[in-house]
Amino acid sequence: MAATLTTTAFVPQVWLVLRTRHTKDISLSMYAIFTCGVAMWLVYGILLVSWPMIIANVITVCLAGTVLLMKLHFG
């Protein structure tokens, strides 16, 4: 349940940025640090062969990474 909530928490932000292309108020450093941290959790999940951890973190890296890339692209 925790993985579901923390993963889906990024969906509204991704949706808003995709719709508006507005990223001025989003912290680049926060998304860069967070995405790196989630990627590390993903590696840890892979090492443990923990499918719930792997799935949740793959989705979260994709969502947070999308916002990070859009922040870099749109400024």
C-alpha cells in the first residue's frame, strides 16, 4: 500500500506538467536528488530480487524522471 501511494503521488504532477508545460515553480535540485535516490532503491530492489520494490521504483523513476526531463527541457 505504501509503494502504491508514494508511486501514484507523482501522477498529478506529471499530468499537470504535460498539460501546461510549466515547470518554473518546480525545484530542479529536488527532482534530480529524488530521482537519483529512487534509482538507488531500484538497484537495491534488483539486488534483493524484490519484485514489489522493483516494480514500484521503476514506475516512480519513470514518473519523477519525466518531470525532471521536462524541467530541464522547459526550464
